[in-house]
Amino acid sequence: MEIVPGIHQVDGINGNCFIIVRDELTLIDTGMPRNSAKIVKYIQDILKRKPSEIKTIVLTHFHVDHAGNACNLKKLSGAKVAIHEADADYVNGRKTQPVPRGGMGMFFKILMSLFFRSRPVEPDIKLCDRDTIAGLTTIHTPGHTPGSICLFDPASKILFVGDLLRFNGINIEMGPLPLDTSEVQQSINKIAAIDFDIMLSGHGIPLRPDASVKVREFAKSLP
């Protein structure tokens, strides 16, 4: 679906994938494994573009529901894959992915290892805070993972927040299974200082209008 002109979301891939449509195509996240064909079909049938026009794939963090199709899409399109430097060795498989403490973290680890394993992908670009890529400003927002990032598009005043936050249609919530809740809160305060109209997250629905005002209100409500 088209959220605003030139910004699309591919539905049905168990994790939101966004496509920025300009002279080139930029993907933000890629959903769960085995869904690359749905993304390609959307590009061909809805956008009337070619997969080879994907030039950049930016991953907001290393989790499988965001990086699951990155390897296949990189091979298919020749696109460069970008991720924050702190998450790079998790997505390429050199490090074992950390999981949250407690029972939910253990359940998540077992579920991912048995059913949702993705193919490692070697990042071409390792991002740092305030880097610019494909016209987007990188904002390092750790807590969900060490290298979680948000991406600000000044052209549309959209902030892509990955799993830092989500909007369920009624309330703003923290993203699922944070590694470090205190870091998440600091990251929320960081993005609350930005002026943006629309918030797009890895799960949930778009938050609009005046999204930054609502995020600031949510940040003030945190302990």
C-alpha cells in the first residue's frame, strides 16, 4: 500500500517492509524469510519497476523478521545492504545473536532456531550515528539490539523507527523484547527531539498526523 506518494509498505511478510520510490528504489527491512517473492511481485506489479532498480537495502536491526530476505534480495538485485556497525556481525553470522533474558527470551531463541532461520548476509555498508544513506539520516537508537537504528527522511518528514516503538491504532508502545529497557528509553528521548509528521515502525500501523508530538507525549509518560 502507498502510505504517502513515493513511500510504500509491502503487506503480508510478517514484519513491515517499506519501499522508497524515487529515481532508485530503497528498501527498509525485508520481513521474515521466504517472502522475497512477495516483495519482488509488489515492485513489478504495483510499482511497475524492476528488482534491479533496488540499489540500497537498509536494515533497522539484525532480527530475522527484518533481515530475513536480505540475502536473497541482494543476490537478485545487486543492491548494497546497510546496517549499523554494532549489528553487522550478527547479521553476517560471525556472532551469535543475543536474546532478552528470561523465559520469553529463551522461547524466542528456540523458535528462531527451529523455524525462522535466515541466511546470513554480508553488509556492504556499516552505518554510524548521523550517517546519510539514500537521502536518509541514520539515528543510532540502541536498546532493542545494540545497533538498532531509526531513519529520518527529510523529504517526506517520515521517521522509520524499526522496533523501537510501534503504534497499534490506539496507543504507542515500546517494541517487543528489548535487550535493554533503559537504553530503549534513552533512544525514545533521542527521537522525541526530532520533528516528523509520520512514524513508520517494524510492526503495527502508521502513526499520523503530528507523530513527533505524540511520541514526545509518550516519552514524558515513561518512568
